[in-house]
Amino acid sequence: MYALNPALNLERVLIFTDMDGTLLDHHSYSFEAAKTTIEALKNKDACIIPNTSKTYSELIELRENIGLNGPFIVENGAAIYVPASFMLRDKSHFTLKDGFYVKSFARPRQIFIELLNKLPNEFSGLFKAFHQMTLQEIAAYTDLPLHAAQKAQDRLYGEPIKWLGNNLEQKQAFIKALRDLGGHVVEGGRFIHFADKTDKAIAMQYFKEILQAESNKNIVSVALGDGNNDLSMLEKADISICIKSPVNPKLSISKSSNVFYTNLEGPEGWAQSIQALIFNSTGLN
């Protein structure tokens, strides 16, 4: 058990949360178990900020379903979206678009689609990029219903690629060719992601620093996640909460204080940890 540093004053809290497997159940995508805790937070000076690999289109619908109306971070730190109604005084580094102030950390998706056209012919027929897929194909590859597949396809900053070959050496040569084109490559469970190098921690830290400069209260960042793509965010947050996962191994965090592990999974663990941290109940270890 790691102790909470008593010097941390939870006067104002920013809760940066992963979605799938953390606030949303890994199997059902339900957040029902966290609903009461989310409502209780609305009476506290705490802001829930999704920090996810999901797209802008996916988050717009999810926020409405969950009852969130604050900022959010999309596509693994590629951009921050802040509602125009949010109290943000310094907007000089943001662009106003569709009712949100947007700060991008990555180049547009179209650049990566165009780069794919420069790949050597030897890889022809061995991969299929998201923009080349039908909705039915995306739904099949992602296990999403068609309406959700449409929102997943509506990416703004990077291009997922399905590798169709069965030769590992050929796949590694393909990944090297992508990197040689000037992109960052991450191998996910289902897709190869071709984009700029961004991560959840950079976007989280940037937003926290902007708000801290405008606030006379000490701002504390709390990060919650269950997978490897959450590690950077968990390492950099003031308080790190590792959510137990039904599919991922237990996360290993190098920092030695303010790290907690839940004994419940997904939204149950999310609610358990926030209740313990913000409302002083028990359940963290």
C-alpha cells in the first residue's frame, strides 16, 4: 500500500480518466457502476476529463451519455478539446472550432494517408488502412456496432492499419518503412497505428499547467487507467490510480508515492477509488 502524500491539498482536482476498461466496463462498455460517484463529483471542485484513444466523434456521444460537459483529450493525447463555456482565460494557443477551443499536438490524419501512398510496392495487398475499409469491415475488426464503427472511423490525427500478411519479418519491414516515411508507429492489439508521437501525459500536463497559471488554488491531477497506453499519464499525475483489468496484467508504476491499485475492475474500481480519494471511504491499496 502506498500512502497519500499529506502535502497534497485536494483543493481543486482534475480527474484524467481512460475510458475503455477504466470508466467503461471492458466487456459491456457500461459506466453504470460509476454513475453515482460521477453525480457526487458535480458537487465538488473536481473536473472529470476523459483522456482516451477514442476519437472526437466518439467522445461527443459518450460525454452526453455519461453526463459530462467539460474538457476531453482524444486519440492518445493528439488534441485537447475545451468547451467554449469552460472558464479558460488564456485561449491564445487554442483554435475555436464547433464550440470548442482546440489545442492540437499532432498533424492531421490526411498527411498520414498521403504518406501511405509512398510505401514500396512490395507491401501492396498486405495491409488495409482505416480509410480504405467499409463500415462493416471496421465493425468486424473492432467488435463495434455499425454506428459506433462510423464514429471510430472519423479520426482526425492518425491512421490505424490492419496488417493482412502472416510473415513476421515482412511485418517488421513494413513497420520500418512506415517509420522511414516520418511517422510514429505503435503496434496495438488489433491495429498498427501510424501517427505523430503523442501521449496522454503531455496533453494532461499541458492542460494542468494552463489551469494552474489561472488559479489561486492548488490543482492536483489524478489519473486513472488500466492499460499500457495509460502508463505515461499514470507516471506523471500527482495521484495515480491503476484500475484492475480482466485482460491486462497488473500495471507497474515506477513512482514511489501516491500510487494506488483497485481490487475491483473497470467502473466499479473507478468508483471505489474516487470514493476513497475524494470522499474518504475505503477500498484503495
